[in-house]
Amino acid sequence: MSGHLRAFFSEVATLLVQDGKDARLPDDRETGETQHTMFAVYGVMLTQICMDLPGLPDPRSLRMSEIRFFYDGLRPTLRQRTKK
């Protein structure tokens, strides 16, 4: 994999809300490789903010810091909605 793509498929520290708490995406059961990559995590975050905040500007124009900002604003609501 070329160096400029490696960042998209490397593990990130940013957590997602799952089952009422902050969590990582689980590792792949077969290979043991992390699924908690920038590509996967920010994809989930962007999908969630698009569903919950439809009045946002064009999602293709959002920077990563803006995606985190809006997702962090949704965290309390997501924790309540995803509790088991």
C-alpha cells in the first residue's frame, strides 16, 4: 500500500458510541486486523451526523475536525438511544 493511503487504513484513537458507551470497532475475527481505522470510523461518524443533522452543509465539504465536532455534539443523544 502506498504511503499516502496508509493513514486512511491505520488505527485511530477516536471512539464511536456503541451500546450506550464510547467504544472501538471490533477487530476482524478471522485476521485479527483492526477495523477501527480512519476510513471506517469517520465513515460511521459522517453517516450518523448526516442522518441526525440533515441541515448541515454538503457533507463532502466537511473537514475531519468538523465531523468530530458535530459527532461529539451528538454523543449524549447517541448514548441514550443506543443503551441496551
